[in-house]
Amino acid sequence: MDLLVLIAKAADVCLKPWSHAVVAVDPSAPAEIDDLNVRIECRDGDGVRWSERDLDLEIYRSGQEINLMLSWTEQPERPMLWHGRHPVWMDGTSGQRTSAPQDAAPLEALGRRLRSLLPHD
């Protein structure tokens, strides 16, 4: 199954009741697991776009590890989630480590689910 479809399905499961589509930030770039930059677009049950709930997802390789970064597309001041072997929340403005926001659980679940889809060493 296409990686972008798998990402959208993972978001649908973890971020209910919303529906999601995944689009490449740069459509000319190949969708490769080692360096992927996509937007997870959000819609409600009626198909209405909720762009303020869109997430940016970056998957990248650092050495042998595959890591991911989830951040709010239109809310850059919100904490972002870095997920490698474990989740780390970072301030959206400074990049400094911070405590998890109150609504962290669904994003952490998405991070875990996405990591489970990725190849590990």
C-alpha cells in the first residue's frame, strides 16, 4: 500500500473523529522513507476542511535511526513532537524541550503508529 495512504489511515485512527489526506509539501520530491515531508490535511465528517488542524510531518534518517517530527501547520507556536526511540516535545518557537501539551496523547499515539510502519534496524 502507498506510504501516503498508510499515513492518512494512521491519522484517521489516532485523531478521531477527523478524516485525513496526505499531500507532499514538494510534489516533485519522491516519497521516500528516508526523507519525507508531507502535510496531513484534516476534514470533518461532512468533508469540510479544517486547515487549522493540519499537521506537518517530516520523516528523516539520522544515522541508522528513522525519526519523525509532527508540528501544527498553522499554529507554529504550539509544541511540536519529535519522535525517535521515544517522544520528545519541543517548543514550537525556540525548539527547546518542553512539557507535553494537554492534548498530547493523540499526537503521541500517531507518532508511535507511524514509527511502527517504518523500517527499523
